[in-house]
Amino acid sequence: AAGGGIPQYALAKLGIEEAHRISRGEQVRIAVIDSGVDATHPELAGVIESSFDTVSGQPVRPEDGESHGTGMASAIFAHAMLKGVAPQALLLTARAFAPPQPGASGNQGTSFQVLKGLDWAVAQRAKVLNLSFAGPRDPVVGDVLAAAVQRGAIPIAAAGNAGPASPPLFPASDPNVIAVTGLDEGNRVFAMANRGRHIAVAAPGVDVLVAQPQAGYGLTTGTSVATAHVSGVVALMAARDPGLTLARARAILAGTASDLGAPGPDAEFGAGLVNPRAALSRLPQARPLTN
């Protein structure tokens, strides 16, 4: 059960209650580069440290809160009726995707807006970069991700929802991210998830209960919310080890995951379902936090 007693199968599957006895993601900055986040939602009250709209250059306005960004943020930070994976982390929201134009589907964003969001997040000293989007490769974005990792950031990216026959999408296929796929309650991979050897790990991603704008709630499905869960897990780890690197985080997540599908890492599940408690057990005792 969650904060308000609402069952959240995703948290039970991740063993979050046990993990929270060790870490709640205290003071770790997580940048959610997405559509607008509704900062007025009770689940997100008080967690946003800073926000930036890559279109206007201003802080995100509450009225620009959209369902995707709000849902992803709540999977990590919820602390009212729901419980997020890293409720004591600090949220940086970068709005890089806007609602679709009439006749189009899905939120629309450009590489330039994503670049601006990444640059801003790194300047704000984000430790975890949640990238719940997928599309064609962009070499310039790849360069920025490499530079962010050099500065200690850990990017987590969604495998994508283009189906098993799709070629690998970006940024999940970039070497400087941890690529995540989604599972349902029965540990079956989401039918429309992209496959590929680049997928590192899996997390719950089907019919996940999240916050929606205007104090609403709803179910979301896709590799996006699975990615948000893993971003939260990495924040739990970084709260214990502020020097955590991308390579170490990836190795620990893969090395402690519960294997699914064919034995060993595979193109469908990666190394398997992330295990936050086991991952945390591989880290040193908590150190004093420094700015």
C-alpha cells in the first residue's frame, strides 16, 4: 500500500518499502525532461527545486502541466495518496515537449528543446536525468549526454514504445544512458516495447497509477514510466553514494536484477527486473551530503 493506502503494484514489485528503510533519495537532484509538470498537484507539493520551459525560457507555469510530465514526476516523487520511488529527492523540471498540434498525436518536442533542457539540468547539478522519450538519433544530443556523464550525471532513457520490430530508438540506444523497458504485473514485457541488446534493465510499466494535472489520477502504460521508476532507484543509490557514476550504477542495477526470460541479459528484458534493496546493499554506508 502507498502513502494513502492505495495499492500500487509497481512499488510492491520493486520492494520499495524495504528500500526506503535504507534510502529515500534525500537531496538528490533528478531532472525530468518531459512535457510540463503540474507543480500544484498534492503529490508534488514542495518537491520542485527549480523549473525551466525550453520554449519560453521561463519557469513552467502550473497551467502548462501536462499528463505525461506530471505522471513521470509522480512516479518518482509522489508523497500524498501515492508514494514515489524517491520521495525525498529534489525535482528539476525541464519542459521540452508541448501538446500536439491539431491532427497530430503525442507531445511534440525538438532536439533543440531537449538540448536546452539537458544544458539547463546539468547547470543545475542534476545527478539523474530522466529521459522518458524516444526518437531518431541526434549526434549533438549524444555529445551533450557524454559531457553530462563526464560531469557525474546519470541519464536514464526509455527503450521506446514502437514495437518489437522497430530499430533501436534514441537516446536509449546511446552508450551514455541506462536503457529501460517496461513490464506488466505478471513480469511480461510490454507488448509495444522496443527490443535490443542495448536494454539494461526492466521495471513496472503497464497500468501504473500516477498523478495527472488538476489534482487528478490515472493509469499510464509504456517504457516511459518504467524509466521513471529506475530514475528513482538510481536516486536512492546516489543518496547513499554521491560519487556514483553511470558505469557503476548500470553494473550494480544489472548485477542485482531478477533475471527474466532467457538466462542472462537479453534483448527483451535486459538483465531483468531492477531490485532496489539488493542494489543498495552494494553501496557504502551513507556519507555526509555536500553541495
